[in-house]
Amino acid sequence: MRIAQALRTDPLHYGQDEIELSCSIGIGTWSSEMIENPDGAFAEADSALYSVKSNGRNAIATAPPLVGSDGATSHVLKS
């Protein structure tokens, strides 16, 4: 979140121009069942990102937590 805030508040200087930046971020989740195939977590993050973009951009969205077959809830991906 700090990176997104910095991008939004600190314009990019290019020569004499000042360019305001925006940042759209989608955050996915993972469960222990995804260790061997994390594609589902990436698909969730991608879906959350497109949700942000379709609602005007410049925001952060998270996918809803998953509940695996073992009853464990998912965790937010940090990187």
C-alpha cells in the first residue's frame, strides 16, 4: 500500500514535464492446496485487478478468502 500511495502522491519528472501516476493492484489468496499449482491464486489476483480497472482504476482490490477442502482459510499473497 505504501508503494501505491507513493506513486499517487509523487509525480514522475521527465525533463520539464511532471507526470501524475496512478496504481491499480489486485491481490489474490492462496491455500495449502495451491502449493503445487498456484495458478488459481494468480487468476484471483488478475480478477481482482480487472475489478479495480472496471470500477475506475487507481485502487486496490482483494479477492475474497478461499476455504479449502480441509476447512482452512486462505492467506493474502504478499509478493
